[in-house]
Amino acid sequence: MHLRTAVAAAGVALLQSAAAASVEAKNVIYIVPDGYGPASQNMARDLASLIETGTTGSNPEIHELPVDDLAIGRVRTHSASSMITDSAASGTAFAAGHKSYNGAISVRPDGQPVGSILEAAKMGGLKTGLVSTTSISDATPAVYAAHVANRGSMPLIAEQQLGYSHPLGSMVDLLLGGGRCNFSPNTTEGSCRSDDLDLLAYAEHQGFTVAVDRNEFNSLSKAKLPLLGLFSEESMRYEMDRRVLQDEPSLLEMAQTAIKTLHQATRRSKKGYFLMIEAARIDHAGHANDPANHAIETWMYNDVIAWVRDWIDQHPDTIMLSAADHETGGLTLNGYDPLPLRNGTHSSEHLQSVWDSQPEGFDERAFLVSEILPAYGLDDASDDEIESVLEASSVGAGIASALSARAGVDWSTGGHTSVDVTLHGYAAGRKRRALQADLAGGWDNTELPRYIEDVLGLDMDAVTEKLRRAARKDSSWLGKREIEARGFGGCDHYH
Ligand SMILES: *[C@@H]1O[C@H](CO)[C@@H](O)[C@H](O)[C@H]1NC(C)=O
Ligand SMILES: *[C@@H]1O[C@H](CO)[C@@H](O)[C@H](O)[C@H]1NC(C)=O
Ligand SMILES: [Zn+2]
């Protein structure tokens, strides 16, 4: 049933801002597990249970993960241009409530900007935050505080996210993630910008606390808003690699810092905060068909959910909603046993980069057997498996495929699918039942921000109106739908 229909059926006046939600909250935390489908949770749960209990195969003892208990409904994800959405069109739907084409960052198919729930929160006097394990200017975080015709225009998105070129000024009080390259001038090594605009210096000048590495992150616990933390040039590390290398904060650590800082800044006020947290790299591990990595990224999402759930028990004025933007990989589990997924210590991406950094003419087979396969949990690989890896299009793809085959983990694609995603939610005490009653059933992704709008008492259409007025005077900030291939940091495929 549609939310608005439900309201009408209940005999409530159908005003734009009618309170369809029976739940009120001061704060909303919205968590996006990018590329997470139903089987992602299965595989993560089964692997976690195996590690905990030592059981699998014909006598498994399966334990619940935190997310298992929080399912409420189901969400449809198609975009205006495709049955299979990308993160940009999906984000425009669940951040701003409008269907658009794949690649659109909070603009409609006619090019007009649409206001997001985060912008409505900011205009309504709340504090706002975005956290992601990929570039903070990539599609999912971008849709909350930028409006551009093409998601590839990440330098433009970064400018808007800091308020440098956003027509309504600075909308985001806290940004934590990767993607420093879109903020540093073209004179800096690793920059993704074609101009010499220094957005890190701009942020400092605007009063942001700026952190760019693990040490600076550690000192943020007492920092005040506004806050900008960018801990890698592009995507942050996969959790698998990060927990070995320890040179970046984890998603859980960033989420904790974000929530504590936003809480501290708003606890004496009637107005709370809106925070979006993205577990971005579940999607990337899905694109890579990298099974253990996909499961461990999914664990991290579960860890974040568990921490947020406990936080909400202590802070019942806060609610949490969570749904993926789409499924990635077409993951199915048949002939399946998670046992072979247990021993790897690195992602296929990391091992590919180790491989690529070997000197010319190295002994490929010997290096594969002595270094790469053990680090991937395949130290007892057969000759056939070794040959298949050496013959694959890349070593990373070869090991991922060999491990998937062993574990009976089947991927139907290296892209996204149109499979519906699960809606999760949590509120403390009695509010939890009310939240579940409000959201039980199937939803279109565009309906989700309208619900949050009601919970927080906000007005997204008023933001849209302001953005359109600005666009009528000057629309250059909206960017171009067609952009130069080199305009966005060498990333040539969309997630
Ligand atoms: C860097 O940006 C400046 C000004 O935007 C431009 O004039 C210059 O050509 C750029 N340099 C490079 C190497 O792209
Ligand atoms: C995986 O690790 C377990 C326990 O550490 C060990 O007994 C087993 O031999 C390992 N399996 C492989 C394939 O390396
Ligand atoms: Zn993707």
C-alpha cells in the first residue's frame, strides 16, 4: 500500500506534510548497505556461525546476526531509466523522493533539482551528517546535498557538499569517508580535480575541523561541528584489509564518532539531527564477486546496526531505518558451504595490487602459490585451480572465482540486479512496534524519505522550490549530463 493512500484510508487530511507516521523522533539515522541483497545476509550469517560454533555442512548451528531481527518490509528499486538502478537514481529516490535516470544526483529526468531529506533537515534547524566508506562525493552520499546531472561530476559534487557552490549554502555539518582527491587542487599529487580549487583549505576557512588520516581521526572525539574527515584519496579500504593494515578508521568507528558528535551538538536543543551512514563497499565486493570480502563488509554493516540499536536503547528519541539501494552480483547460494571462506585475510582487490607491484619478469606461479593463494585462504589449491587463476583475465578475478566455486557461491553478474531489498528499522520500547506497524509491507524507494519527513516534521518540497528558484537564475551549478571522460578521477564505471 502507498503511504499516502494509507493516510487517506485512515481519514486523515491529505496535506503535503500530513503526518502519516505514528512515530515521532528527534533524530533519524539512515543506514545504506550499498549493494546488499538477501543472500548477502545469509552468507555473512553462515560464515559468522561457522567461525563461532565450528559447525557447517550437514549439521549446522546457525546464529542470528543483529540485522536479522530488524526486518520490517521490502523495497522496490527500479529507476526512471532502467529496471536495474544504479546508486545515483536509487539515492535520488530514497533521499529526495523522486524517480530519476541512472546517474542522476538529486535532479529529475527534466534536469530540475529536487530537495533531499538532509537539506530539509538542515533548513528545519537540525544538524546533518554523511558517513561513507567510499568517496564522500560518490553517488549515495552525494544525493543528500548536491544536485548535478551526472554522478561522474564528483569535483562539482564536493563543492556543493561543502556549500562552496550549493545555492542554499552549507547543508552538511559532518562528512566522514574517503574521496579526498575531489577536494584537493590539481597541483596536489593524486588530485581528481582539473582546477586548482583547494576545498580542504576552503573548509578550514569556513571553520571546519579537517582530518585526513587515522591519527587525526583519533583526535576527533572532542571535535565540534562542522567536521570534514577524508581518510583516503578515493574509496577507503575494505574492512578485511583495513583490520590487518590498521591505517584507516573502520565504518563502525566513523559511525560512532558521527553519532556522538551530532548528539553532543544537539543535546541541549529541541532540534536533533539527520545522519546517513553508508556501508559502501558491500557493493564493490559484489562487483568483484569476492565472496569472503562481501561477507565481511556485510558483517561490518551488522556491527554498525548493532551499535546503533544499543545507542537507540539509551537514546529513545532516535530511530533508525536501513535499506540497500539495490542488490549487486546476483548472489545465490547453491551446493553451498561457507567453510572455504573462513581462512582468507585479504580482498582480491588488495592482492591484485600486490601482484601488480611485483617487478617485471617475476615468477608468477611461485609468487601465486607462496603469497597470493595463502593470503586468500586457498593455500591448498589444486593444480587445476592454480592454472585457472593464471589463465583468468586478472589474478584478482581468478582467485575470487576459484574461491566462489569452492564455496558454492554463485554470482549471476558483475553488476547490479533488480531484486527487491529488505527494509530494516529500529526504535526503542513501544515506539518499535509503532514503527513496524507503519512500515510493514512493500514500498517504492521514493516513499522512504516521505516517511522520515513525517517523523521529523520537515518539508522537502519547500527545499525543492528554493532550489528551482536558484536554478531559474543560474543553472550552471547543476553540471552537464554528458561530461568529459577524464573529469572524474579515472573511474570509468558506475556502481
Ligand atoms: C590546474 O588548474 C589551473 C586553474 O584552474 C589551470 O590553469 C591549470 O592548467 C591546471 N593544471 C593542470 C596540470 O591541470
Ligand atoms: C583454515 O584454517 C583452519 C583453522 O585455522 C585450518 O585447520 C585449515 O587447514 C585451514 N584451511 C585451509 C584451506 O587453509
Ligand atoms: Zn554498484
